[in-house]
Amino acid sequence: TMANSPQQQQQQQPDQDVVESFNVLDEQGQGSITLEDLQTIYLGLGFLPTRFATLANLRRELGHENTRITLKETLDLLNKHHRTDRNKDLEATFALWDGASSADKKKKGYIDVHDVVAMSESVCDENPESVAAASPLTEQQATRLIQYSTMGVDRVDLEDFERIFPSA
């Protein structure tokens, strides 16, 4: 047999990840998974979460109202979408949070309690319909969150952030 080209190897790897994830979620061995499981694969493997926000959008893209999807349908659908670069996404998210509490948004190289409170306020202000029951974090809640995440330290640096939100 001929060796696969680098392009073929790159294409096979994402498909292999999808197949493995599909097989794990197909617990009964039925050859299909639920649409909720498909969303799990989609987000878990780093695909951009734009069009899978609702099951209605997913059903529209699939062109049917079934509640389950086969491996072939999963592969066909996911091959139309692009994955994110999780490390770049984490760095961008960290940069967004870093300095969120300061008026000039000056970067400090870490996220502190005030940044967490400011970001939670921003999220609640910008999305009142999706967080109707939620309210911004208090300073005490943000302090506990950071200390729990960093084992007692009062701030999160990029290394901590990547540990809290691992890439794989």
C-alpha cells in the first residue's frame, strides 16, 4: 500500500477523533447517537460553536427531524465545519479577562478577583435573557472561585488558566 500524504493524514486524524467520540457515546451500539451527543462531540473536539447553539438549527442543517444521527451523517456534517485552535482561544480569552476591571483595560499578566467580578457583570449586562436567573458574582464568590482554582493563590496567570481549562 502507498503511504498517506501529510494532507490525508491531517484529514484522517480529525475523523478518527470523531469516530472514537461517536463510539464512546453510542453506548448501546445502535450505530447512532442523540443530537445532544453530537453537540457534545462538536464542542468537545473544538469545532466553532456558532451554528449548533440550538437543536432546531442542528435539525435544519441535517434536513430531518430525527432525534438520532448516524456516524456517516456525523462525519459528513462535521467535515463542513472548522475546529478552533484551543490554545489560541484560551490565550485570547485570558487576554480578554486580564485587566477587565481597570478603566484603561491595562494588562497585568494575571486575572484577579476584580477582573472576574467585572467579567461576570459584563456577561450579565450583555445577555440578560440568557442569564435571567443569574446575577453577577460577588467579590466573595469570585475570591472563593479563584482560590479554589489556584489552590489558595489570589490570582490566575496564563499557566493556571491553561491548567484550569486544559486543551485535551
